[in-house]
Amino acid sequence: MKIIEVEPYDPDKRTWSEPEPATSFRTIDGMPMYWCDDRGVVHVCEGADIHPDARVYWTLCGKDASNDWVYLAQDEAITCPLCREPRPYEKPPHDACGAPV
């Protein structure tokens, strides 16, 4: 009879069945990505390769962007007010009252 030992579960250790997290990007070949919605509002896009032949896009304001309508451009006028805002990780440090540190 053969005894098989099972390793204890370690939640911090990745297993072979867990996929690698997709790395997001905001440019393709150095060109920023944009999407213009049905109302003519221009959004900044971010994307990720979730599979070797599958790429998804979304806007910085949280909308899904169609792969067919995302385009590359230099110096595009961003008309979405939420996409123009600095992202939380880009904001300068501030104190509890909101004053710059």
C-alpha cells in the first residue's frame, strides 16, 4: 500500500491552477488609447490581455469599451470629466483636511 502525503494548504502560496493576473496598459506602441461613446464624449482607455487571443478595454471612469471602437491618438482632447481626473494613485499626498503635504 502506498501512502500519499498531502501538503498543508497555504493561502499565500500560489498554485498551478491560479491564473497570472493580467497586467493592464494605457498605451500601445507608446500611443495613448481612447474611446468615443455614443454621445461623443472622449474617454481615456486602459486594457489587458486576458488570454493569448483576447484583449479587453475599459475607460478610467469605469465603462466597458468595445474592442472595435478603441483608437490610438496623440494629444486627443479628453472630454469625460472623470477620465480627466487624476487617479487615486496619482494624486499628491494630502493631510486629513485635504491640504497638500
